[in-house]
Amino acid sequence: QVQLVESGGGLVQAGGSLRLSCAASGSIVSINSMGWYRQAPGKQRELVATITSGSRTNYADSVKGRFTIAKEGAENTIYLQMNSLKPEDTAVYYCNADVNTRLTYGGDYWGKGTLVTVSS
């Protein structure tokens, strides 16, 4: 199967920066897209940013100009650079991947999440 491992979450002051990483591994033939989603207390999970295999990106309006999603040097790895963080960015951040395996064309996989806390 497919596993997603996230890293980089933590506590940061408002105005600071954090960098999240996500590595996909397992029975991967190819990856169509990867992305980051977040869920704050009492709210639904929302899209933060996505990137396709062709490096096309998409961002939520709330993070445009502050966050950057890109591919890492390692294969099947992405990062989310978060700058100018605000308390409202506090959430559990989840890595997502749309993966093609030997048995399925297109499948949704999720990491366990990493907590980002932004203090004022």
C-alpha cells in the first residue's frame, strides 16, 4: 500500500515561519498530485495547497502570498513553506496524495497529521 509521513509541525509565534514536509512511499506507480489540508478545532477540513506531477499549484485564498508548496529533492516528497503565520493558521495539517498503484488508477491517501500552533 501507500504511506505518507509528515514532519515539521510545532509551535511558532505570529509572524514566524514553519516548513512542513511529506514523503510518500509504498506500492507507488506514479502520483497524480499531492497537497496539504488542515483542520482547526470546531471546523471542517479545508484545502491549503496542492501540486500536480507537472508542478501546477493551487492555493486557498487565505494563504496565497504567505505559503508555498513545492516538490522536495527526494522523489515523492513535497514541502509547505509557511511564512507570516497567523493565529488563525493554527490547525492539524494533513498531507494528501492521489496515487496510481498496480491495482488502482487514482486513489486517495492521507497522512496522520501534524499540529501547527501559532501563538499571538
